[in-house]
Amino acid sequence: MSLFTHSEFDAHEQVAFRHDADSGLRAIIAVHNTRLGRALGGCRMWPYASEEAALTDALRLSRGMTYKAALAGLPQGGGKSVIIGDPRHDKTPELMRAMGRFVNSFGGLYVVAEDSGTSVADMRLMAEVTPHVGGLADPESDAEGRSGDPSPATALGVFIGIRAAVRHALGRDDLTGLRVAIQGVGNVGYRLARHLYEAGAQLTVCDLHHATVERCITDFGAMTLPMDVIHAADVDVFAPCALGAGLNDRTIPQIRAKIVAGAANNQLARPQHDHMLQARGILYAPDYVINAGGIIDIFYEGPNYDTAVVQAHLRRIGDTLTEIFGRSKREGRPTGEIADLMAQAIFRR
């Protein structure tokens, strides 16, 4: 398995592998860039088909975190960690503590937080063996915004971003009757569905877990489609909120939505798919811009957490997207390319 010649290697500062025989931990931590500050990024646990797939995810996700932090206006770099395993069957407290020791070996260069397959409870276990953990729950608070879970802020940021995209592409502020297909209704996708439902949108959803789909049917009157065809739904907005690489050679020609705007990381299978979306007249909200709510929320965590300050920062996601959409139209470049150039101007200066 190569690293320096890997297709997703992008001058990453550090990539480390860890195996812990006692707990069964098999994990990778990738630090992409720390020019703006120490790297922050979630820990994803997933039953990857191969070690190569896990490395690819770590490299792509860590790079995305650098770009995300830059355009979110945060003084931090980008990193990510992945654990190879099924979070529903393989996760144990011993494994989480072993992961915490792995994080601690970076000496603070990398700060871990929750991601797909991990939770605030997992972060607390890691925090028993390392201080370099973000997104910890405040046990004295019942307020969702201070729970330590970044999902509420991520969902709100995506909702704000969808509003900006709808305003730009469809020329409307009222979301009543807007048709939105959400691919993946886990922690973020479900909360996004609630925001859209309360704004009057009509929802179509899917998820690998039937119970979460049923919850959306009950709570929001949502319709459903299978996971592998929902991208082709006859809707106004397609919101990918599952795993990445869902925008690819197969799916893009089938998309009927005018807007793609969702919470998933690394939605484009390859950079050229940004151009494919533009060629089809589909407005793409770059994933690392629209889904930055979680790292914004974590940045402000602590005893002086101010919900109003956080939400004001989240609203800037819409402003940034509006700037990207405008530059894309003026310069004739796809939105993802514009976002990359803007981010690079910040973290490379």
C-alpha cells in the first residue's frame, strides 16, 4: 500500500497507522496542513472493504478539513482519523481508549472529535487518556447547542446553505413546497430534515437503517426511495448526507435536481465531477463549505459558549456560498474550483 504516490496524497504533513492487539484497534490518523493552527478533525469508524479504502478516506477527509477550516474563518488546520471496524458490533471502551492513546501520541498536533460511527460518549472515553479531544458533552447542560454533539450545528449550517443556494439558483426565499431528497438521515440528515420540514419543504428520504427512515415518515410525512436511486429523484434539491463519492460518472447524468447541497464529506468522486455538474446546469454547494457548522460549534465550546455568537458565525456559511456562486457565474468556473482557490489563498498565504 503506497502513501507518497497515492492518488489522494496532497503534501500531507503526517500520516500514521496504529494497531493495538489487546483492543483490536486498526486505525489511521492523517494530518494534512497545520499552517493556520493545529489540526482538528473527526474520528470515523467504518467497516472499510480494505486498508487501501481506509487510507483513501483518511487522506481525502483530512484534506477537506483544511479547506473547511480556512473558508469557515477558523484558526486551525485539517486532520482526520479512521478506525477500521463496524461501529455497531466492534466498538468497545477498550478500543476507544486505545484510539485516544493514538491521538495522544501526536502531542496535540491533532485534535479528535466525533464523526460517522463515533459519538460524544466515545470522545469521553478517549478523553480519559488524552486531553486532545474536542466536542465533549457538557453534563450540566441540556441545551442541544452545548451538548458536545456537532450534528445540530452542522445541520443548521447546511440548512442555511440550502437557503442561499435556492435563492441563487431558483430566485426564491420561501421554501414552502420546495422538493428536497435527503440521502442519509442519521444525526445530521434527520436534523436537516426537521429544519426543512418546518420551513415547508416536501421531503423524500433514504437511509441504510430502516428505523431512521420510519422516523422521518412519522415526524415529517416524508416519502422514501432506495439509497441507490434517490439521487435521481424528481426534486429541486438533492442533499447527500451519507458517505462520500456519491457524485460520480454514474450518478451525475441521472440527477434531476437543480441544486446539490448536503452534509456529506467528499461528495465528488473526482475533481472533474465539479465540471460535470456545471455542464449540466446543476448548482453545487461545495461540501466542505456548507457542512462546516460542526467545526464552528466545536471552536466555540467551553464555559463561555454563546449560542448567539455561534449562530452568527453559522450564518456566514450562506454568505460564503453566495460569494462562491457569484464568482462561479462571473468567471465561468465550477463552484468547487472557486472554493478551492479561495481556501488556498487563505491557508497557503
